[in-house]
Amino acid sequence: MTNIKQQVVVVKLGTSVLTSGTKQLDRARIVELIRQCAILHQEGHKVIIVTSGAIAAGREYLNYPNLPNTVASKQLLASVGQSKLIQLWEQLFSIYKIYIGQMLLTRADLEDRERFLNAQDVLKAMLDNQIVPVINENDAVATAEIKVGDNDNLSALAAILAEADKLILLTDIEGLYTADPRSDKNAKLISEIEQIDDHLRSIAGDSVSGLGTGGMSTKIQAAEVAGSAGIEVVIAAGNRPNVIIDIMNNKSVGTRFLAQKTPLEHRKHWIFGAPIAGKLILDDGAVNAILNNGSSLLPKGITKVAQTFSRGEVVDICDKSGKSIARGVSRYNSDALQQIAGHHSLEISQIIGYEYGSVAVHRNDMIIKLNI
């Protein structure tokens, strides 16, 4: 059992873990990992699974066909295997009476702000309804330009999407060593890392099994991406007994990458560089709520919407004199905000026929301007 406050945790499972280094999925191993996730779920933690293994599942289901080594062959195997893989997750989680929901993502879904917000809304809706999201890259349709490329980095992006507290990367070795433990008997496990530097990147080796697309170097990349967003990352062996529970109980397991202490600026810094697509003029009450109470911007506080912009674009947030007090990501497009400006959040769906939540700009997607 865990003894910490409820958290959002992303558990990434590599192909080598799911297959135990063989050519087929190890269902006994997967059940054991699900058992641990079920304990977290029952204690109120919000669990997200990022799963590899679609291509391995496809090969197994098709009885290991002899296919040419082409992108189309891999996409064929991923297409066949993805449905088998999600069925397996559904069947095994149902042992614990836990529902799952599938999310297939590409880099394009995470780089486009509107699609990012849509994915974030779906993810949060599943978590709020005690559904475990099972995420994988959409290999069957992804091109090289829109692929994340490996599920280590996909899991880091998913953790940011979910505003997770912790990312657990389970692999085929104990963690990051001072040297390659397969060739250097003096290699020692590094238990904790505060800062990722060039030396750490240089000692990161490849995966042991060769079954997956990610080695230790991609895990270092994922740890750096997630850590910069304030998310703690742990790399550990998936075959270690009770590994997920022990990590959640802060036991010394694998390699722990500490989260950066000032993550907010890292998570929001792109807003500074984004072009301003529009402007929102607020009443005095909304200005006070944002500047002094740490509030999100509600539609009721908006008195004027200037320019045309899409949901997910960055807008200037101004007081009634037109002076900019903040900037942030709009959760509605300009047409919708024109209609709901000055209205209570409960009226949004009645006015425009749909809603993306109660706020126009969420506090988490807003930067307050200093020296105003």
C-alpha cells in the first residue's frame, strides 16, 4: 500500500518489459504490473499507462510472418497489433473492475495548441471518471514528420499533458549506471540525479533486448523533458517485485531524476514567444481576481473581444484601459468568446451549444506580466 497524497502518475511500459525479452507478450508479467496499478487506482491515485508492444502483438497474432523490412510492414503490424494490445489491457484491467480508455497520439496532436487542449480535455475527463487512459503512438498512420518516435518521449509528453506528479519508465535494466553494466563489471547504479548533463547523456546506452525503439538515451531525453515541467521521473526494472508500489512509496528503486524546482516558467515559457492572436478586455473585478487572487479568467469578466483567433492561440489579457496585464491560451475561439462574454460559465453550453470547460483562459495557461 502507498502512504502518500493522491497523485497523477504515468507508467510507461517498454516492449522488453511487456514481452520479458521474448517474442510474445508475457501476460503473467502484465497482470502483475496491472495489479500494482490497480492498488494505486483504488487508493485514489490517477494512473495513466503508456504502452509499447503493438508491433510485437501484431507479429504474435499473425504468427510471425516473414515481411519485408519497410515502414508499411511495421504499420501493418502496428495496425493489427494495436487492437489486440488494447483488448489485452481491457481484459486484464477488468479483473480489478477498472475501465480503460484508449488514446492514440502523434506529435502533431501535441504540438498543435488546439489539438493539445482537446487531448488534455479527454485525458482529464477519463481521469475524473476513474478511467485509466492507455496511450500509445498512432503508428499505423504516423509519418516520420509527425512521429514522436519512441514511447519514452511520448510518455514525457503525456505526463505534461496530464500535469502529472510522477513518470515511471519501466525497462529491462535497473536504471542508469555509471557505465554499461553489460560490458563493465564495475558499473554502479546511479540512484539519484539532480541535473542532466552531457556526461550523463554520454553514458546512456541502448536497450538490452533490441525489441523496442527506445534505449537509455531516449529515457534520459524523456527525464529531461518531464523534469523541466516539474515532474519527477524514475527509471527502473519492470521485473522487480512490487516496483511501482515501491517507487510510489519513495523507496530507493532504480534511478530517480528530481523535478526542477521552478518548473512553471519552463512549462509556460513558450507563451512569451508565441504570436499574440487577439485581445481580451476585462472588467475591474476580473482584473483584480487575476492579479490578486490567482484566478483563471471566466467569460463573465470579459467586456470585449478583439481580433479573430482560434481556440488554443495566445491572447493578450488587458484591463479596461487596454493595458496588458497578462497573456494566455484561449480555450475558446473569438466567435465563441464574443457570444459568451459577460455571461456566467453555467450558460456557456446553452449559448454556443457546447463547452470546453468553465474558463476562458485557465490560470495554468496564463502568464502575469510583471511591473504593471
